[in-house]
Amino acid sequence: MKKAIIVGGSFYHDYLFKACGGKFGEIFDTKIYLPDLYKEDLSSFDYVVISSRLNPKFLMQNANKFLEFINNGGHIVLLGGAEVEFLPHLHYQSSEVNFWWWVHKGADLPLYAFDASHQLWDFLRVGECKWHYHGVFKENEKYEKILVNEIGEAIICKSHHFKGNLYLTSLDPDFHIGQGFMPVTIPFLDKYMQWIESDILGTK
């Protein structure tokens, strides 16, 4: 399976590929610098990962490229939410972030499996999804909810709007691995990507 990741050139994007003995650098066949995306041909890739905290201006400039890719059966993995609606039906809403819930004894971040039998939970535990989240994907009949907050808003979901799959999460594991803190993000990203590849292969 051929895959690419789009990065913005920040130090945490670079360190993501050096952390953990370089394991995440070995996952991807190609790293694409976002300002150069306009001249890249995505059609050879099975899926493309859009990393966290990318410049929304460049995402919008490449909106047609993303849409063509996913409408032709390519798959897109979005990490960390989206400040702009660069694909149709990408309804994301930023929220306040609870950074410090874990400092209180016995505290928990209220995140739940929407369906405990979903295939993702064959790879991940809900506890491995808990550090904080930056927003939610708003109610949509074509979103398959996977991980939700206490009022049922989607933190991880999968969209069926297109010929290819759109995998959405407002969690930002790549950012924290690249920053060198929040250890739970390492197993999360590793297992999340394993599930995505398994899911894609199941759709072929």
C-alpha cells in the first residue's frame, strides 16, 4: 500500500520522523511539504495523511486536488481537526481544550466508544485516545461515529461522502510525538494507522 503524509515544515513535523527510533518515518513512502502540494500528483497513493496544525490557506488552495483524489477512490486521513472546510461536508467545530484533567486524582476525560464492537477497538483501547481534543465533527448522517465525547459529538469518525474514505479525528498524536511529550500518543498513532490500513484493505 502506497502512502504519503503532508507536513508543514515545523520542527515537530520533522521530529515526528526521528522519534521512537524513526518508526513513523518508515511508515510513509513520501513526505510532501504543504506549500509544494500544488505540483504533486496524488493519484499514485492509496491514502494520504494530512498532519496536524497545517496552514489553512494552503489547504484551501489545494481543495480541488483533495476532492479529485478522494472522489477517484483515494483515502484521506485527517489528524487534529480542520480550521477550514477544504472538503465538502467537513463540518468541524473547535472547542475549549481540557489540558489538565489528569492532574486531579481519580479524574477522567469523558470519551467513549460509540459502538464497542467497531473494528477500531480491535486495535486500540479507549484509554489510549485520552490526552485532550481540540474540537468535534458536527452531526452528519454520513459520518460513522467511532469515538465520542460525553454529549455524543464525534472525536473520531469516518465519512462516506466520497468514493474513497475520509478518516477524521480531532486528536493530534503527530504533534505531540513531534514535540516529544504525551507518551500515550505513540501507541495511539501506531495502532490507529494499523486500523486504517486494515480498513482500507477491507474496502478493496
